[in-house]
Amino acid sequence: MQETLEIIGIPLLKIAVLIGGLMTAAAYLVLLERKMAAWVQDRKGPNRVGMPLTNIKLGGLGQPLADGLKFLFKEEFTPKHVDALLYTLAPIVTLTSALAVYAVIPIGDTLPVYLTASGGPLELIAAPGCDVGLLYIFALSSIAVYGVILGGWASNSKYSFLGGLRTSAQMIAYELPLGLGILGVVIVSGSLDLGTIIRQQADTGVWNGFAQPLGMVVFVIAAFAEAARLPFDLPECEQELVGGYHTEYSGMRLISFLIAEFLHMVTAAMLISILFLGGWHFWGLTPTLKPEEITWVQGLLRVGILMAKVFAVILFFMLVRWSWPRFRFDQLMALGWKVMLPHGMVNLAVVAVLCEPFVMASIGSNRPLVFIAISWAVAMATWVITAILQPTDAENRPQTNVEPTV
């Protein structure tokens, strides 16, 4: 019985809690984003829907439930001109890959719940012991692109197809700087496991965001593009493409795409918090302890600190969305290939040199301070050089002297 609980029961319980929490979070984060948009635009957001059959409005907290019910009962209309199999498969692939990445993302450290046969504490991760967590996340993120491309292709619509093409170009362009931003963290921690990366930051007391500012900036900007958030929402941009790759979708198929898109933002916020903001670590509150030494107070405090950091990053994502204008597609691609990719390579080279044994030995006991000072100096120099080389003006007027092509 104990073995069955350890092999089947505990993982199923973790999966149920994760999926339930993520779906609820996605619903109410949409409400939060609408409230944020209203605040930025000096108007009121959703504030009417509250408890059913009553006049209690609760500040609009019932709006996500109303929106979900509307999608649930909306007609599942399938156009005749689509490829029915791929048309249905695309949102399934996209949502599944968006949820599956959370198998290796920790939501805390451990809790003193001894349910395993070995008598160890409960690890707050669905798939503990996965040493290649970052590689797994990157693999599933790449699969999500196929779902979007399938949706655009199977819809048999020029608007959807153009949205799918934009998505493939954007994802390929920004996966490279995204990986380069992570590689500096991997070199410092010596592991692809997210839990190990958090503990490395806790042991040294230096978050990677302070030690690698250039890598963090590259990763954050690439994460915006990978999540297709403004100012990088070129796969959809309703003003130009009607709705992008999901123009022909409705009902539960459409909400699968929308939930997956929102979960990409939550995943990006989780990774930023874990890789660059110390995860559950906070000075003076969460000291480095062995798993068996963590009490209920320390375990829950770690969960709370990590969730607070994730929430703060999500608020930053939302504020940027309602503050910045959208890039043109050529500007988006130029930023990825000409700016983010070189910046990521510079950060990787600096970190690799500073982590060489003979360099570390020459630095001596002041290694963290020297590492941070050099990293910030390189970051500032890189940004200044980029600003100098960047053209001060751009030709945006239509070109009238171009010879027409046959």
C-alpha cells in the first residue's frame, strides 16, 4: 500500500493540485490583467459580475467564471474548409505542452510530510530528481510552436496561415537568445536542475540577476517574445491579422489556445524568478537547510516567497503590455538577430571566462564582488556600444521608386 501511494498516489495528487491551481490562476490573472488595463487607461475594469442570483458584485470576481461558462456553452463550429484532424489536434498540442512543463518546475522546497517509503519529506515538484529540467522545458516549448503552426495551416485561411508563419519566425529567432541567457546560469550552478540552481543562489547569497544583469535582460526580452506578449504579439496582433493563427477557432478550442498563451507568461515568470531572482531564497528569511531540517513554517515561507516573486514578475509583464506600442515585424526580427543574440553571446563568454579555475583562483576570496563588478561593467559597456551603433532615425515612409516585380 505504501509503495502504491508513493508510485501513483503522490504524483497524481501533485498533478491535480498543479492543474487546478494553474487553471484557476489563469482565469483570475485574466481578470487582473483587465483591471491593470483599466488602471493604465484611467477607466474601470470588470466590476459587475459577482454572486449569481444576488446583487452582490464582489468587485467583479465572478467575471472569470462567467467567461469560462460562456466558452463552455459556445457552439463548437468547425468550418468545412479546414483539415479537421489537424484543426482539432493543434489546440490540444499547444495546451498539453504548456501544462507539461510544470512537471519539473518547483513551487517551493520541501514540506515535512513523510509519505514515501524512504521516509523523506515531500518535495514540492511533480517530477523530483529530474536532472535535465531546463532541457525538458526547452523541448516542450519547441513542441508548442508546432501546435500554433498546425492551427494556422489546418485552418486553410490566409490570415491564420500568416499568423502561423509569423509565429514560427519569431519563436526560432528568440529561442536562441533565450538559451544563451540560461547558459550563463547553467555554467555558474553546474546543473540543469531548477532546484539545484535555487540552492546555488541560496548558498552564495547572490542572485543570478545581480551577478548576470546582461543575461537577465536578454532572457526577459526573449521570454516576452516567446510568450507572444506585447510589444512582441506579432503572431496575433488583432489590428493587422484579425486574430492570427486562431482566427477560425471558437468555443473550447479557442480557449485552449488562449489559456496556453497565458500559461506561457506564467511559465516565463516562474523561470525568471527561479533562474535570476533566487527562487524561494530571501536573505534572513530562508536560510539554507537540509530537507529534513525544513519545518512547516520554513516550507510554507519558501512557497510564499517564490509565489510573491512570480506575481511581481507577472505584474511587470502586464504593465509592459499596456504601456509599450507594438514593434513592426522587421524591427522584431532585427532586435532578435542583431541585438539579443550578440548580447547573449557576450554574457556567455564573460561568464565562461570568469568561471575558469585559474581566473577564480586569481580573484581569491572576493570572488562574488569581482564577478558582479565585471558583469555590470560588461553589461553597461554592451548597452552603450549598442546605443552608439543603433541608427538615430529610420525610414518608415512608403518607397515609391521601387521597380515592380513580375
